Amino acid sequence: MYPDPLAGYDAPPPLPDTLNPDGKSLYNPPSDCLSSAYERFPSPISPNKNGFDFHIYYIPSAPAEFEYARKLHERIRREFPELRIYKFWEKPVGPHPTAMFEVNTFSPHQTGAFFSWLAVHRGPCSVLIHPNTGDAIKDHTELATWMGKEWPVNLEAFKRHH
């Protein structure tokens, strides 16, 4: 069902059981190269499209949350102009069960930077984060990650387009 996570590491030397000075984390021997995932998205994430979508959900009928989300949208536009930032929806759109706005990232560096920034600044908003592999249902379910409260995504919206 799932590919072998150690594929490509055929007969590697054993890793040491040595602990770092903190007494809890394991010592990992240095490597001559960094993972390619620092520079390009792993397959099957499409390198020809944006790598990840961040759907920032909020409750439009909650005035404080609505206002926070609107200000967050503006802040993201000002701080991350290199990202693709969609309009601020005040009602549910597509498969999304509540109002939201979307931000797209195009590289692992952008994705990591925006993820860590959003973890600190998302406030009361929930965030659906998913890759784009060409399989919208799998992207929005099995491959999705959430910050905050998880919302049910309407998968019927995808089935109608197949």
C-alpha cells in the first residue's frame, strides 16, 4: 500500500545508538549532502504547479474572527508578496465548509517559511495545508495537514469534476 520509506538506502551501515549530550536525542553522523527535499518537492508533488495550498478558514459570523482573518490576509499580502494569495472569501467556496482564503507556495523554502510563520500568526483561524499531486481527493484527505480545528471537506465537489 505505501512505498518503502527506506527505498534507495540499500544495505546502509547501521546507525549508532549514541545519545547527544542532551541525553535524549540520537546522534546522527554527518552527511556530505542535504536531502533533495530542501530544494525540490518530492514526487508525486507536481513541480509544474504550486507545491502546496494553504486554505485559511475562519467563521464569518464571528465578528472578531472575521476581523482577525481579514487583517491576517492583508498581513500575508504585505509580508509574502512572492506567494500567490487569493481573494478573501466571505462564504464557503468549492469543497470548503466555511469562509476562507488561499495561499500557494512554490518551493520547499517558501512552504517551510510560510508554515512556521503561520503557526505563530494564524490566531483563531484553522488552516488546511495540502500538496498538489494531481489527485485532489487524496491531496485534501490522506496527504492533508491541519493547523487548529479540522473541518470536514466536501469531497463531493471533487467527484463532480471527474
